[in-house]
Amino acid sequence: MRPRLKGTLLLLVAFALGVIGGAVGFGVYQTRFGDWRAPRGAARFQERILSRLTKELGLRPEQRQKVEAVLDETSQEFAKLREEIGPKFRDIRNRTRDRIRAALDAAQQVKFDEVAQEWERRAERWRDRGARPDRPDRKAP
């Protein structure tokens, strides 16, 4: 086999193995952790914490109930905090984009606007994955 062909084949095999390894790793990650922001994901995340604490600390049933109540309560507090700070994050992001845009020429501004729109589409998809059923009106800024 010619050295050039052999090198090309080895490169393709290495690339394929990398893709397969990445896909397997991502699948394992999603199976184990999932999206904690999604309604099911948040509940699964909380259940994993509760199970681990039960196992590692040897929680009795009444202790497990108390810890579960604490986790439920704090998850609601975190949700409220996200609602409170969300507008502040959006304001900072918008000001940052405006300042970047001001540093660009007209042609760059057009391209930057396209990039920013793509960022928004991605952020919207991310937020939609984490939207809760009790908040169907959750939209991007």
C-alpha cells in the first residue's frame, strides 16, 4: 500500500473513532445527567442527590423526607432567582452587543447582526428545553 494512501486511511480511521467516542460519551452523559433544567431533568437531578445522600449518609426515612422537602423548597427558590436575574443578564448582554456593534463598520455590523440572531436562536432552543409546563409563556428577550 502506498504511504500516502495508508496515511489518509489512518487519518480517516482516527477521525471516525473520535466521532464514535464523542457520540458514546455524549450518550452516556445525557443518560446519566440529562438536562437538569428540563422538568423531568430537574426532578431526576434532585432524585439523584437524594439517593446519593440517602446511601452515603444512611438517611432514615423521616430524614429522607425532610431532606426531600428542603430540596423541593430550594429548587423553587432557584427558579425564582433565575426569574429575577434574567432581565439583568439580558440587559448586560444587549449593552455588550450594542458596544461591539458600535466598534464595527457597516458591513461588519450586518454580519454581526446575523451572528447575534443565530445566538438568539440557540439561546431560545436552550431556554425551551428548560421551560417548565407551568410557564408556557417563557420567551426570549
